[in-house]
Amino acid sequence: MNHTMTTGLNGESLQALAVQHGVPYLDVALIAANSEGARPLQGYPRARMQLRPNGSSETWQIILPFDNAQSPFEVIDGSLQLAGESIADVVALENDDVVLTYLRAGGRSITLNTHSRSKCTGCLFCPNVIEDAADETLATADQLSEVLEWLMADNGWPDLGHAEVITVCSGCFHYPGMAIDHMAALRIAADRYGFTGRLHLLSSVLRDRDDLERLREKCGPFHLTLTMECFERRSLLLKDTKASLTLERAGEILEDCRDLDIIGDFTYVAGLDSLETAVNGIAHLAPRVGTFPRIQVFQAHNDYMRRARHREAEDLNYYLDLRSALETVFAPTGLAPRSWENYRPLWYSEFAGSPVPGPRV
Ligand code: SF4
């Protein structure tokens, strides 16, 4: 069975979809590129790229798998091509290894991978298994301070006073206590360098109100992103510590977060559930979040992972229908996506008819 949607994808067919759905061409093209991946390149399993799409003066960061020999997308001669036609200049491209730190929004947002995300396995679609690792496990405030000092020196920052958020993206703490201790140590370390912003953790092990209270108490201003990912086939697609979180429980946790003045939201992978399940699940959580959730287009890194994609999502209309339905779902919340928070969203340049704010990198 063919699990790709590539047949017939070209500039003309994407333009037709853009018109039919009333969506900018840029958004349709980048959703298609994320969903399809690109043809193999230099042995990279996956690459971070900065692109300047034709007709745009902005540079966009995207991360694509380079595994799909059937893909209509290909990087050749410094450009991203769709069915042999250039659609964007490639301004920069590098292998996407699992790094220890990276920056977004010009350094206002710092992401740390201080708990060996590269060693975490169990989610069927996770790229860890195919990426090179350059991360490690750091436990104490002193070890975390060393990373922050290195980061400041590397970027010429006198301190961390400018930073708004420090995110830990290692979703691999086995117990709530491990996650709380790690984030508390990070708060101590970051305090030493004048950081007054919010700490942010992606996790699904923090569920009980007691744990959330401890988190708030020991870690200061906090943002918790529940790694929900999908609503159907959870035990098949996700590692056990994530799969056991139900939609109803996630809703309760988000309510507790709101009570405790913790910003709560969730990650969701668009393309794993039926359209109806996706819309209903997200509609259940939407009134309970404190910021727009991280909804990412499903990326497959090999043919095996491609089988995880829901049948309905083999057609690009799925993503465009979901995009439109979710604009309606989130309308009463007043929340909207921001570019630097998500490099494979359903919304690149426009959300519900309004521009998505940058920066794009
Ligand atoms: S929790 Fe799942 S998606 Fe996250 S790093 Fe571990 S295996 Fe990968």
C-alpha cells in the first residue's frame, strides 16, 4: 500500500488547493513539504533549513525529513524544488542532530535538552532513533549552570536577563519527582544569571494536583505543555508513560494548571487521528489552555513511520480542513499561534485571516 500522498503534487495542484480553501500558497506548500519530507540528501536523516520562499522577503526555519525517495520535494542547487520547480531559496541547511541547546526568537526563547532526549525511545514516530546525538543528562544546579554559562559566552550575553522563557524539551522523566527536581535545579541555576522569566517543560508525567503545586512552589512562573500527541491508538503510537494520559485527565490537569497560575497547553501531531477525532479532542482541551497549543504536522522518517499516518491524512485536504475547523474552535479563546513556537504548524503566515506574528526563526 502506498502511504505517501505524492502523486500529482506540483505547484499547480497546491495553488488550486490554496484557492479552494482560501489559504495562502506559502502555507499549503510548507504543510505539504512537512507532510511529504524531501528526497534523500547527503545522508542526512533530517535537516534544519532556513528558506526564503519565492516572492517572500522573510526567512523561515523548517526542519524536514530527507528520507522519501518518492517525494516531489527536493533540495538542489541551493533551492527547495517542488516537482522540478524552485519554490524557495535555501539560505542555510544543517544536519538536525539532537543538540543540547538551541535558541528561538533571537535568544528570547532558550530550549535545553538537559535530560538526554536522544536516549528516550518508545513513540513510534520519534526521530531520536535516526538522529545523531549531541546531548547529555545534567542533574544538579551546578551542572546546569555550566551549560547556561557556556550559552551566555557563546552568544556574548552578559546574563540571562533578556530571556523570557527557558524550555526543557526532554520528555523523558519517568516520575513526577524527577521532573520537578530537574526544573527546580534549573530555576536555581538560571537565577544565578538574572533570569526572571518562565520555565517551560514538555511532559506528561506531571498529573496530580499535589505535584503541580510543588512545581509551582519550587520552580516559580511555569508553563507546562502536556505531550498529548494524539487521541486514538495511543498505546500503539506512544511510549507507556505518555499513552496512559487520557483526554479527560488532560483536561483536568489543564484546569488545575489554570487554578495554580501555571500556563498549560499541549502538543498534538496532526495526521495521526481521523479528522473528526482530532477536532473533537482539541475542542475539548481548547477552553482549558493558557496559550495556543503546539499542533505539528506529522512527519515520517521512514516507510515504517509513514504507516502511522491516518488514512484520511494521506490527502492534503485533511490538514486544510483541520486548520479551518481549529480556527473556529479557538475563536472564543482569542488565542493564536506564533511563528517561533512551532516549525511545522498548520499555520505559517496566516491564522483565521490574520497574520501570524514572527520572528520565523
Ligand atoms: S517521549 Fe516519545 S517523542 Fe518524546 S523523545 Fe521520548 S520517544 Fe521521542
